[in-house]
Amino acid sequence: MCAIIQSIFQDHPCYRAIKKSLAANDRQKLFLELNSTVGTLEKKRKEERMDELIKHLQLRGCFPAA
């Protein structure tokens, strides 16, 4: 999952906060950080991958369902 997050957010201002919440295993903060980036990624494909990532994590029970 870290590689996926890196490929999507590497140049994004929130990347450091996302990495910190992931390293701390803080699911709530990670969910907040990922959702705060919606609509801010420069490429449509990255937006789609981020959406897929959030949905995948919700299905696995890591995040609350939307």
C-alpha cells in the first residue's frame, strides 16, 4: 500500500501528513488526509487511483463506509 500511496501523492503537499498517519497506524487521520486531497490531484488518473484506494480500504473495514 505504501508504494501505491507514494505513486499517487509523492508531489502533493499532503504527502508527508499521509505518510506520518500511515506510519503511526492512525486510520482516522489517514482517512481524513486522503479525503482532504479529493479534487486536488493534478491528473485525472491519480484522482481515480486515489478513489479506488479509498474504496478498497473501506471494503477491507479500514475506513468507515461512505
